[in-house]
Amino acid sequence: MLDNTPHAVAKFKGHSAIFMLDTGAGGIDIIFHKRAVEKFNLNASLDWRGVAEVTGLGTGSKGIKVYMLELYFLNYISMFSS
């Protein structure tokens, strides 16, 4: 848990990182921060499915724009604890 939000340590495309798990009503999602997308060059290497707007605590009245894709694998390592 980090800031009362579940996080997992996982390996994706050869990079180990801490991933925030979104457990909202829409299901369980993994959220990639914009910096991670840029650092790992994910825009060029993933099959993006579209754009959505996510609202929730702290996102403001408009929400935040997120890019959707189907993730076929993520090598889970462990739950993260601070």
C-alpha cells in the first residue's frame, strides 16, 4: 500500500517498476504514469485501444485522460509496502 492505494512490484517489457492498481467499479486496471510511458517508449510498443476519461478522488470535475489497451502479460513480483 502506498498512500492507501494498492501497488504491486512487477516486471513489464524488461523493466521492474511499482504499479498502482486501480480497484474502482470498472474492474482492476494498471495505470502507467505519463513519465513511464515516455521513459519506456510504450507509445510505440503497445497496441493502444482508445482514450477514456477517468474520474475519482482528486481528479477534479473533468477527470483525467487515460489511454486504454489490452495488456496480455505482466510479470507479478510482489505487493509493494512502504
